[in-house]
Amino acid sequence: MKTPGDSGFAFPEWAYKPESSPGSRQIQLWHFILELLRKEEYHDVIAWQGDYGEFVIKDPDEVARLWGARKCKPQMNYDKLSRALRYYYNKRILHKTKGKRFTYKFNFNKLVLVNYPFIDMGSGRGVPQSAPPVPSGGTHFRFPPSTPSEVLSPNEELRSPGMFSSVARRMARGSVSDCSDGTSTNSELEEAVGAEERGVGPERAFRGLLHPRLPHESLYRVYGGAPNPAGLPRPAPRVHPEPLSPFPVSPLPGPGSLLAPTLSPALSMTPTSHLPYTPSPSLSSPMLGSHFSFNPEDMKRYLQAHTQSVYNYHLSPRAFLHYPNIVIPQPHRPAPEKMGSTSVTGPAAAHHLHGPPLPLSHSLSQQHGGGEEGPQGQQHPLPFKFKLQPPPLGRKQREGEKLSAASGGGSSSSQSSFTGSGLITNSASVMAPPKIKVEPISDIESEEEVEVTDISEEDELNHHHDEDDEGDVFTPTAHHHQLNSHHHANGTGLSARLHAPPHSNTDDDPEDDEDVFKTPATPPLGGGVTLPFPLIGLKSEPGQGQGSAPISPGGTRCIPLKLRFKRRWSEDQKMEADGERDEAEDKKVRAEEHEEVEAMKEEAGRGGEGVENGGGGVSLGVVLPPAPTQRRASSELQRATAQLSLENTGC
DNA sequence: GTCGGAATCT
DNA sequence: AGATTCCGAC
């Protein structure tokens, strides 16, 4: 591993490599997929569907063909392409939506800004105005931790705006090229910048060929900007010129948008109605606001929340880190500065909007102003030392580490170290372990969330077993979804972890994928919550907390609170650990577990009742309407509280 | 359909 | 590193 010292944390190399960036010359499959997704022309072939980041390949052969064309691999077929896609599972870039054919889902949680220039922090360089739709907005994933070694230095050029812009253009443009000319990829790039999605290019032709089916289109269009059928008010009116862009975007007016890009895609769509489930907007994309329901006010809230969440989740911070220019939220920092710095962006933002990023700094600063930021307040990345989450790699190691970690702790270099988290943590600190999210139930519309959650849950579950996602580095969620199966509650050794959880961040990680987005639901804006972090929207699990509380699996009933907390925490931790481990360690193993889990899910889905525990309302990957109740528990804290109360009464 | 190992190519 | 190919297993 690289020394953290240097970089503090790093994203995986791939995140920085220009090649990895969307639009780059050496296009990667996921970039390509995103490209297609963002173009209307291809909606008949591949389109966003369902949840955030979830897309369905409507015409596998065509997608394969296009991909083959792009890569000049005429022999390409869906079988091969899907293999490539499967490789993304381990990278956590994608995961499969179970039960749905040809349906995959991006782990946007992991998105990283890295490649996105929009964000630009600043310096003046601008964002590419051209940056079209930020397609990528969605694109960036967080880094999967593939390898620690991957750490990169922030220096890379990747961020250079200039580059980006060009890239963006390219991206926008051609998704497919023929190899015929031989130049293949390059040629594409060179081609035209102008064409863009508007349908000018060949794509159009394609489209024509395809024939519009379209129910989808309408959807997409929606985000495109304009009219939302749904009537969702979009916070950010700005839609750009591009009709197509799937990424919704920019809800936020703020200039400095950092993250914006991320979620968009799926989100946007979601709202549309055609989805079976409702994704909760709030959660889903904090940044985008994709949700329907936003009003200006909401937006504000949203922003704040987002910000916080981001912060909390660490998402952004990381991102920020990379960018030297970026400032992390400091308490005092006036927004304006940021803007200034981003000035470039500003304008740009206006243009593209796709995802205008949120002004994180801005918002963050405000919010945070509170001050927690102690440690990291500074802009430098160093302070933060986040690390990527433990990637899969650790699997083998992990076992060992795990143990050690548990025992000692933490510091182990890799995982645990993230100082930065402190912020977050402290807030929570109340007792607990770092990162708990508490959510004011009242504020949020739980309903929405709930729904959303369904989806997410999937992920959650997965986290543990499936492919899932990974644990992100930060994710505050405390979920615990633990399935019974996993669970072991032992309180024992875990305690150590509490203190210094190895990935502490990870706690939530599991969710992170979507979670992040989701969670941020709503911050209590007006009130100003005291907590440093936002209360996230997770809904706390009412169900869990309460319901389960009484009889928690552990039978904790009359146990002292402290103990309980501890236990809970421990459990969670453990679960997480397991989850991670699973992933990391052995996929195979996972598989086994996986099955179990799935089974559980199913049950849960049907029965609903039994599940309080982690499963909570788990929904199957698909839709699970019913789980009105709680989804993942949001915060332990709440739970604890709930328990407490119960306890008191009961005992 | 999906998954993932293995070899191989770029 | 990121596919691409091939392929057996489920």
C-alpha cells in the first residue's frame, strides 16, 4: 500500500487515468455504456431503468454490436460484452440487478468526481462548457478499491479541464464508430465535436433504424429537461440545450457543483413514472435533485442535505481531495470564493448543466461551518486520509486483517485511517461510533425514502453477500441489515472495532452505493440540526428500531443500554465486516451466502413480517413495494433510542 | 441468462 | 489494466 502519508488517500488509478475518463480515447466499456445511456438515440437499445443507475440492455446484440464497432471488434457479441461487464462487478462499478434480464446497475455511489471536470474546482480552468451533459455525470464511480496501490497522485492531469472538455465533447459525440476506417476510435474523437448528442451523427442514423419505441423516450426526455411530465418540479431549471441528456441534472444552481454528475441518470428517469418503484428522489440523488418533488425550498434543503451527506458520506470529500483546488468545506469559507474559483465552472455550468454540481464547498461550508471540521477543514487532502475502501483485494488478507483490526485497531494503515471522518463522527459521537445517521423522521418524507430504499436494499443485501457493492469508504449508514443469517451478534471483540473500525467508514458502506444518494434526503434545514451530520434520511427504521428493539435477536432485552449499544454496534460492525469480507475474500463464499440471502430476501419480500432485522424491508432486487416500514435501519442511534425507550417501558 | 476461470491480446 | 475469447457450470 502506498503510504498514506503521501497522498492521504487516493483513488484508484483508473479513476485518474485519462483513459479511464469517459470519452477518453481508450474507451472503457462502462464509459461506453454511459454514453449510450445518455443518448436518446440509443434508448431503444439501452436505457436507464428503475433505480438509480440501473439500466437495461434492451437489445443486447445491438449494444454488443455498437461496442464492437467502437472497439473495432467485429466479433463482439453480448456474451463477450457481458463478460466484460461482469468484470465490473468486482470493481464495483457495476452490479447485476438480479432477476431482471440484461439489467445492470451502476454503483454511482462510488462515483468519483475525478474525471469530471465540472467540478472543477477551480481554478479557473473552466469547466468545459461543452461539457455536455455530463454524462458522466454519472459516471464517476468511486473508486473501487481495487487496489491500494492504486493510489494515485493527485497530480494527474486528469482533471484538467481542458482535457475534459474535449473529452466531453467526444463523449457526447460518438458513441459508436466504425472501424471501417481503421482509425477507429480516434477517428471518432476527432470527428466531431459538434455533433453531439443532438442526434446529428451517425447515431441518429442509428436511431432511425431503430425505430422508436418509445415509451422510454418520453421518459428520458424528461430529464432532458424539459417538461417533466411528472410534474416534478425541477429545481434547476436549467436545462440545456441538450434535449437528450439523460442526466438531469443540475438542480442546483450553485455554481460550484461538484458532484453533480453523479446520479443523474437513473434518477432522473425514475421519476418518470414509469418506474414501478418509486425511487425516492430525495435520496437518490442528492445532487441532482432529480426528484420530482423538489421545490426551491426543497432544493435548498436538499442541497444542504446533500452537502452534508456528501460530507458525511465522504463522497465528496474524497473527490475534493483530489482536486487541489477544491476546498473542503470549511466553516468559514464564503461561498463566493468558491464560486470565483470555479468561475469557470460557473459559466460552464450554466451551459451544461447537466449536473451542475453542487457547490459543495459552498454548501458545505455553510453547513459545516458548524464546525466540526476540525481535522479536515483544510483543503488539503492530506488531512483527510481517506482511503479507499478495502477492495476486494483484501480478501485473503482481510481475514487476517480483520482480526487484527478488531483487536487493535486500527490504525492499521489501510483501512482505518481516515482521519477526516472525524468530522462526521464526532457529531455522532454521542456515543457512538462514528457514523451513525440519524434521521429526523419527521422531516423526511419517509415514504419516499422508503420506496427508494427498496431498491437500495437490494444493494444492501448485496453488500454483504452479493456482488455488491462494496463498502465504501464512507458510508455512514448504519445499516444493519443484517440478515439473520449473518448475524452473530456477539458482542465481543467487536468493541474494538467500534473504536476504530477498520473501515469504519465502511459501516455504511454497504449501502453506499445508492445509499449515499438516497440518504441525503433531507436535512433539516431550517432547524438546523445540531448534529453535524445531516440526519439522513434513512428512515430510520422505525420498524427496526422499534419493532425489533424489543425483541432483538440477541435477546437483548433487559440489557443495559450501554451494552445494547455495544452489541448492536458490534453486530453491525460485524456484519459489515462480514460483508466486506465476503466480497473481498471470497466471492465464492459469497455465492453461497448469497443464495441464502436471496432466499431470505424473498421471504422477506413475501412475508414481510419476519424480517425485521436487517432485512428489513428488503426488497428483492426488484421492486418490493411493500416494505413500508423500515428499510434499513438508518441509524443505530435511533435504534438504540428506540430500544431504549422500549426498554424502559418494558423492563 | 448468468457467472466466473483461464488464457490471451492490446 | 482492461478487455476479448472460450468455455463449463448452474
